Amino acid sequence: MTLKVAIIAVVLIALSGISFGAVAQSTSNWVTAVTITDLTGNSAVQPSQPLLAGHAYNVTMTITVPFTQSTSDFSPQINSSLLPHGAFFWYVRTPNYPGYNRTTFASGSHTVNLTQIAGTLVLSGVFTVPLNLTTITGPGLNFTRHVTLNNYPAVTVSVWAQGSPLERSKVGQITVTVEDQTIQTYLTTYQQKSTLLSSGQINSAYSGIVNSVLSEAQALYSLGLPAQGTNLLNTLNPSYFPSPPNTTTSNALLAGVAVAAVVIVLLAILILRGRGKRGYSTGVVSEVQKEMALLEVTAAKYDKALADRLKALRDRLGEAD
């Protein structure tokens, strides 16, 4: 982890008082079936699929009430952090359920009350996940953390004795995972970039660089900075990593550089011996030295000792002039 990331980590640890833990599950569960539909994306949500901040959802549940307790009510409740989608939160799919009273059913509220009568109730809760549900902005800081909410209690069903609404027992809960688009973009990008070596898109000679970037990106992601992690991952572009020459190619290239250097030096010496005009010879030497400098750059990529030797020859050529 770089010093910059380490400094951010220290700051974020100080802000980590906000946490999102799962609520303990009840031994009894009246919620026997659940289907979730993404109304924004017009698609069914699979059991392992997270909800996306900014999207609207329809959660349809079957509530099976095991016995009648006429002095008790039960209350399905949508998490108070979730926003309405449309005019109402709740829609009753089985209005013939005997514990349902149309006149007292507050469909526009987060919480609705029904009388506890044995039977089956099918109920739909419709809500929007707010965009800021997965973000935390630290006081005095110019960045925002993005956090995945695991075991987030979207809907809770509780039962309570009439007249004692504060004494509730949980009899069912629907928990979900919530992410945002920034997090999902990072996860998708990381999945793509993590296969560049194994798929051969980037030569294994660069594995040290690639693995270092992947590790650094994960460190940023774990700090709640997926956008910065994505930017770092995008530097792993296969076009930035040319295939390194093999041993045979390297040897042939170095041999060619050496031969070219010798030829240039010999040619320069012959010209110096055969020409009497100093201005002309000086110009030739200058051109030869430029060629030598280019060869030094090429050699330096593969053999520093050879590059140093070429520089020494270039310097001596200047002295001979």
C-alpha cells in the first residue's frame, strides 16, 4: 500500500463509527416467499443479486400467519431509509385476508397494521433506494466513501399486542445487499483486469506490475474509494504493455548495435585521416556522435554495460577531432 493510501486509511478509520450490521433473525418466520422486481431496470432480481441505489423495487412477499390472536396485530414495515415510489408503499394482493381492513390500512406509510388472524396474506411493498444510502461523506474531507450494505433489513414483520405498540416481536425479515453504480463499475472492471495475465492479453513478464496495480486498487476499494480504484485499474491497458523481446531477439539486437557502433567509429576515423579541412571533419564527427547517441539509447534498454561502452567511444571520438 502506498503512503497516500495509508494516510487515507488512517483518516477513514477515524470515521468508521458508522456501521451497517445485520439484525438478528427470529426463530419464527412468517415470510414464506419473496420475489423482487427492479422497476427501474424492468427485470427480476435474483437471490444473489444486490439492489442498486437509485433504483425502484417491488418486493412481493407471502406472509403466512400460523394462528389467530384477535388481541394482537402484526406490522409489515419498510425500512424508514427507503423512499416511496409513486403514491403508495403498500399494495394488498389478497384483499380477502380476514385480518385486512381497507379503511384503516395506511398504504402510504412505511408501516401498516393488520389483525393477527390465521391465513395467508400476499403483500407488495414498493420503494426507491436513495442514491445516498451507500455513501458516507466525512466532515471536512473532499471525498465520499462508497460502502456495500450487507444484510440490509429492507422489510421487517413484527407482531404486537393491541395497546402495546412498543413491545414488538419480530416474526419475519427480508434482508438484501445494496450497492451503487460506482461500486458495481469497480467490481466489473476488476473482474476484467484480473484476467489480463491469465488470458495472455498482457505478457507474464509484466506480472509484477499488474499484480501490484490490482492489489493497490483493492486497497482503495476496501477504503470505500471504488472510483479511484477504477481509475487505477484502467491504467492496465494491454496496448501499454508491448511484448518483450525474447532472448534470441535481444541478443541479435545487441549484436547489431555493437556492429553498427564499430562501423560508425571506423568510418569516422578514416574520414578524419583522409580529410584536411577541420570544419568538414568536425561536421562529420558531430553527425557520427549523434548516431552513436541514438545507439546508446537503444542499447540502454537491454544492456547498460554496452550503453556505457558506446558513450565512452563517443566521447573519445570527440577528443580525436
